[in-house]
Amino acid sequence: MQNPSVSDFEKDLALREQDAICVNESKLEHRWYHNLKYVVVGLLFGIVFIKAEIVSWYRIQEMFRLQSFHMYGVIGSAVAVGLISVLLIRRFNIRTIYGEKIVFHPKEFNKGNVIGGLMFGLGWAITGACPGPLFAQIGSGATVIAVTLLSAIAGTWTYGYFRDKLPH
């Protein structure tokens, strides 16, 4: 078997960066109960979403109709926190809680991201739900959102099935 050339390696890395699996995936093995922290954070995240009305279909419609600043304020705050967090991680070489280095890989512009973003926004506008709040909406009693969840899963599966045939 031949050694892959550098260009093959770079092409493979670029292709894997589009996968759902992160190229920086941790190699550490933990016991099952280490995942309970994610359950707690997820529950708290859902409670905050409900209390802040982020999962409200009416708030989402107000955003897409440009009738309210509420959702833009929430999204803008999240972008600001993310930006500051990345700057601090880079500036102080912060590591994960387990001491692993955090690496940011440069991303190339891809027109598929624009098309995918438009499809995502259209689905969000029609259903009033995006992936994060889906579970909070279902948990708050809006069980009809289960149809949106199943549709999101079907769309993700369809993309995964046809991914190799799509232009990237």
C-alpha cells in the first residue's frame, strides 16, 4: 500500500472536517457516569431556553418578521460570548478540563454552507424550531414538534446518504 501524499492527507482532513465527528475528538475513555454532567447541562440549557422564551414559536416568528429584537439580542449575545471565549482560549492557551490542547483549524469558504444555511433558516422559519430548542420544546409539552425532530433526523440521514455525490 502506498503512502498517501500530502495533498491526499489535506483533502482527507478537509473532508473529515465536514463530518459530524470532530477532528479534535478526545481520545480519553471515561466511565458512563461521566456523561451525567452533559445531562445536567442539557436540562439547565432547556430550562434557560424556556424561561428566556427562546423556544417560543411566536418569538421566532417575530424575529423572522423583523418585529422584535429579542431573538437577535439572544443570538448576538451568544456570538459575543463565543468570540470572547475563542479569543481567551487562543490568548492563554487554555486546555480542556482533562488537559488536552484545543486546536482551531482554518475553514475554507464553501458555497454549500450558504445553501445549507438558507435551507436551515427556511426550515426554522416554517417550523419555529432549530435543533437546540427542539428537545426543550418537546419537554415543555409541545409534542407536535416531534414531527420536526423526525424530519430533522430524516434530513440528516438523507444528507449522510448522498454526501459523497454532492458538490462540496
